Amino acid sequence: MKKATVIRVVSIIAILSVGLFGMIFLSSAEKHSNKKEAKADVRTVQVTNLNYEDITLEIAGNGVIESQRTLSIISEATGKVLFAKNDLKNGTFVKKGEVIVKIDPREVENNLYSLRSDFLNSVALILPEMKIEDTKVYDKWYNYFENLEISSKIPDLPEIENSQEQIKVSSRNVFTKYYAVKNQEILLSKHEIFAPFDGYIESGFVIENSFVSRNQTLFTLHDVNNLEIAVPLIIGDVNFIEFSKNPSVTICSENREEKIEGNIFRKDTKLDKNSQSLNVYVTFNNSKLSSYFLPGNYVYVRIKGEKLKNVAKIPRHVIGNDNYIYTMSEGKLGRSKIDLLAMQDNSAIIGNTISPDTKIVTTILQKPLIGMNIQTLEEARQAELDKNVEKELEESSLASN
């Protein structure tokens, strides 16, 4: 009985001992395994080196092309339309100096001839008196009278030399009738409308034989040669433009294939409170009437900016909060503060504040920890290559044994 009890106790102790040793062994193996994983936790990243140089900035913007000159033409005469180019349909192109609209002038012409006749009579009435009193003054007015014609514009009045001559001229209402003729000549000129510049017509249609009245809007003329673009820029970009040096400007079509050169014409002096931007106005001449650069087209603009010395260009996405970037030093992740000067498309321009041999991490890291182990893509490939070579040597050694 006692012997059986002793055997049972010994068995229990043996079982407990084996379990304890098993737990210790497994715990040791787990710790060893964890140490291996910690040692192998090295992030692979891409890096780039700094290259300090002199860089001329290029300020990028965009905008919609507008005509520099847009005129609304209003009729200053009343009457029947004798001629209207292409019935003033939208898109009609006219050249500078070309007749666009002609309104029946006959009534005004008749009134003008009547007024000129009255003026000639007034001048003729003062000649006999002047001939008696002053032959010199008479010769002057007689020569003037000989040049007067009812069908032609009257020339400017002779210069009045003394008060006696002025009294003679005024007493015959010469001045009154002279200016009445001049006003009628001006009114007659309103019956023909000439294009002040090359452009396209925008109109509600005015056809021949229709009737127009004074102050009626006939059409709007858009200059298609001299154009401008309002380019909104942030203040930081505006400050890098040297306006006094008339910087060059390149205008690109929306597909970026067609280009044309322009100039900065002016800039606003008031900041847009919503966008916190300032409009810079770029002008250019579309003399070839390229369809890519007609009013209404959306275009991209690149303005030559200031030249920055001893700066470097890096990808803009690597810049974190408070202008910090991640770096790589001796296989560890670090962080450095930079002097951010400007943004250029997908790049950032920084000042020479960190060492040129600094390796900048361009890979976007998830939960980065300063001091964590990192390696470059090239280092990872080399490590994998070395591992494969070591494995091949081991297999070769085993095979030879």
C-alpha cells in the first residue's frame, strides 16, 4: 500500500517537472523568436540627395482670356438702315476702318446744305463793308469765301485780328451759323459707323431696311488681337516677380501643346478677401487669330520669377508640419527643419540650412518613429543578394560533405 502511494507521488512529481521544463523551453524559444523579428524589422525607403545651385523661379498660374477692348456701339442717329454687314450676326469679323453700319443720311444732309447756304450768305454780306473800310481784312475774308462750297465741309474761320472786325462778323451772325453747320456735320458723320479696331461682333441682329433710333444699342465689338488674362496668385508668388524688369511670360493652351508669349501689363492693388490672392494681368497679341487663344479660352501661364542663389529643389510631398523633413543617417530615421522658400509645381525650393550630404527620405512612412531602423532600396536589394549567396554557399558546402 505504501509502495503504491510512493510510486503515485513520484509519477506526479515527474509529470510536473516535465511540464515545467516544457514551459521554460517554449518561453525561451518565443523570446528568441521575438528577438529575431525585432532584429529583422527594418523599413525600406527611397532617398534623394541635396544639390544646392542657383535656380530661376517659374511662377505658375491660370486664367481665362478676355479682350482688352470691348465696345458697346450705340446709335447716335435715327433712320432706316441702308447697310449692315452680314446683318450684324454674332461672330461677324470686321477690320479696322471698315464700314459696319450705314443709316439713311438724306434728311440730315438736306438740313446741312440749308445751313451751309445760310452761312455763305452771312459771309457774303460782310464783304462789301470790309472792302470799303479795310482792304487787307477784305482780301482775307474774300479768299475764305471763295473756298466755301455747299457740298464740302466748311474750313475753320479766319483769325479775328481786332474788335472792329469782330463786331462786323458778329453782327451778321457768322459765328452762330458757322457752329450750326459744324454741329450738323457732326450729326451727319453719325450715320456711318466704322470699326475702330479688328474684332468680332456680338449682336442681337440689325438687318438692312430696319429702323433704328437714337441711343439704341446696335452691337458689341470685341478686340480679338489685343487680349489679357487675369491670373490670381498668392502673395508669396507675387513677391518673387520682378515687375520692374518686365519678366517674360509663356501662355500655354489647355492641352499644353500650343504656346504664345506675353507680358505683364499691371497688377491689382487690392487683395481678394476670399481667396487671399492678387490678380496679375498678362497681355498678349493674337495676330494670327489662333483658335487656342481666343477670348473665353482657359489657359495656363508661366511667369519668369526671381533668381534664387544657393538653394535646392526637393519633392514637396516630403515636407511635413512646421517645415520638417525625414532624413536617413547611419541606417536610422531622423528629422530636420528646413528653410522653405517657395513652391514650384510638385517641387519645393529650400535654403542652404542643412548639410548637402544629407539623405532625404522621399517615401511616405506610416507611423514613423525617430531612430527606427531604415534602409535604402539599394541596400535592401544588396542584403537580399548577399543572403542568397550565403545560402548557395551553405548548400554547396553540405553537398560536398
